[in-house]
Amino acid sequence: MVRTTHRLVGCAALAATLVMPRVAAAQQSSPTPVFTKDVAPILQDKCQACHRPGYIAPMAFMTYEQTRPWASSIKARVAARQMPPWHIDKTVGIQHFKNDRSLSDAEIDTIVRWVNGGAPQGDPKDMPPPKQFANDDVWNFAAQFGAPPDLVIKSPAYTMPAQALDQWYKPVVDTGLTEPRWVRAIEIRPSTVKGRRITHHALARLQQDNDPEQNLTSDGGGAGLFMEWAVGKQGEMLRPDTGKLLLPGSKFHWDIHYSQAGEEITSHVEMGIYFYPKGQEPKYRDSLTLVPAALGTLDIRPNTVSVVEGFTTLRSAARIESLQAHMHLRGKAMLLEAILPTGQKQVISLISDFNFNWMTTYQYADDVAPLLPKGTILKVTAWHDNTTAKKSNPDPNQWVGWGDRTVDEMAHAWINITNLTDDQLKAEQDARRAMQSNSQQQ
């Protein structure tokens, strides 16, 4: 069920909900940080994966000479929590994630005080050794598993003309499996750097006609979503003892959205799959589920902020593993809540500053991943800002509806859900309470 309402620009309630966290003022007595000793380690840990020569960021932050001209811009972006890209509101909901790449308050304070103090270099001898990064042709999870993916599924090559309407390419590829295998990690990526310029998103839907639990992942199209890639997404690592099942005879239905880039580009998308060892069957099976705030219908009027909300009921007890918001250029924020069978409402997460360029999957830490009983209602609320206040908005004077094109809009969450029995839910809850009790006693 989906419900749509509208708010005019300047709505006080919305502004209060989406207020950005502020950086505390530094004490005047604190010494001025220097680049080599204080700032460079932060940049290596949180920024250089993108800010290095030849990569996605437009400038490199590897040395003092490269970084100093951008000092004021760096201060502004980190103080507003726009960089590094981590758009979870830090004032509400769950705050512990496996993949948190945000800066701490202390790190932001260090950078702000460094810039306010004149951005001094410091002693070059204090510069940390350069950080080593994997090459682009190395899969993200290969180092963790000590080997490349066990299976790579490739879509057929597609040539996108220099000037053309958006295209949706939907080939079907056999897995080639002759025995059941359990999956523990998945990555999808365009096969080339140029391919990233034309690939808006890529869905891999799994069809297993002999799977009695196919309906756990099916969205009504006959093939359930297995994995999705969009800009900025790195992959999915399943928690220990949790997996996705691939069966013999299975097929992947690709759904790849291509957009023109001003030059003819040929590319394909590839999916790397890491298996559990043969004979090792995980205890839990999970599914990546589309949970809509709106699906098929949106009515975003010119020069307004629009609000839509949708409700999905859990058919079994569940553990929520991760959340990813999906909207387009006018997407502003998304809120995930759980309404328990008792009527109690829990705020799970608020993505308060959605950015289309960073489709981040927020992976909940093991000790806080929501545990929900059967019958819980997941409520997803999404805001779209069709005004000049949204910098990515191509034209605030246009009416916008639901659609696949980037200039259209969507409003749904991708949520990884692990289905549990009632007994498994109770066991998980008891184990977590025991862990929290032991932590408090220490």
C-alpha cells in the first residue's frame, strides 16, 4: 500500500526532520593540527580511495601540494557531512554499521581547525607511508577470500550510441551450475571504466523454477532480485552463516539501464559470486527485497517538496541486514520505520541527505541489525525536492512522475531481509540480550 501527500517548500516539520548535524566549535586553546601528522592519516583512511590520480574524484589528495589548494572546499564539504559520502542522519535510528565510512566528530574538528589555522604542512618526516590500493581489475572482496570470485556471470556486450534515448537491455544468461551452491558474497560492476559512464544501474534477477522458496525473493515478475548495482555501490557481503541459494538450471535475467555519454561505448556488466565451501550449508537464507514508498505512480508537482509513504508486511520473523534508498535526481530523504504487531513504532534509519551519485548500502552491525516478529509492517517514507534548493534538479518547473529514466523519479528501498522462524528469532533475541548484559557488566 502506498500513500502520497505534498508539502510546500519551507515546511517546518520536514526541515526539522532533515536538519544537518553541526560540527562542534573547537576549543581556542587546542593546538593547530598539521597536514602530515594529523590530516593526512584521515585522508588516507576515508578519502583517497576516490581522491587519487585516475579515479572518480576530480582532484587528488595524496600529498600536501595536491591538497592545500582545496583546503577551504574540503572544510565546507566535511563540516556539512557531504563528504565522505555517508548520508545517514546521525541523530536518529541505528548508528552502528559494518561499512561506515563517515568522519567522526573528532576527525571533522581536526580538518576544520587545520583549515582555520592556515592549513600548515607540518614536518614532512611525519608524513605516513603512502596507502596501497587494489587495481581496478581486482574484485573488491578478492583479498578477503584470498581468490577471485568462484563464478563470474557476464551480460552480453552492448553498444550504446553517442546520442540516443535511454535503453533497457534484458538478456538472459544461464549460470551453468550442475549442483546446488550457497553464496556468501556478490559483486556487480561495469566491465570497463568507460562502461561506468553509460551504465545507470544493473539488476540481476534469479530464476529457479525448481525452487520451492522462489516466492521469498520474487516481486511478481517470475524472477527474484539477486543483486543490484548502481553508482557508488561496492557489493554485498553476507553475514556469517547466512547465504543465498543457487540451484542447477538457474538463470539470471539481466535488466541493465544504459544512458548515452556523448560517444559510442561498448561494454558489458559482470557479476562475481563467491561460494561457501562445498558441503557447508548456512543456517539462514536471505533475500534482497524491493520495499516501495511508491511503485508505478508518483505525482511530484513543480516547485514543491513531495512526500510518499508505503507499507509492506513481513510474512515471517526477520532480521534486517541492510538498507539502500533508491531515488533519482530530485530524491531528498528516506525514512525506514518498523510498526510492530503491538502497534509500537521503531525508527530504524533516516537517510537525510540523499545523493543520486552515491547509492550506498548501509550494512547494519551484527549487534544492532533489527530483529522483527512476523506481522511487522515496514514503513518507507520518501521525500522528493522539486525546487531550486535541490542542486541536482534539472528543472524545478516540470511535473515529474514515476519512470525508469534518470529525469523521472522512483521511491523505494532495497532491503536485505533474512527470514527467521519464531524459534530462531527468540534465540537471536536471547543471544543479543546476553551479549548486552555481559558488556554492561565489564
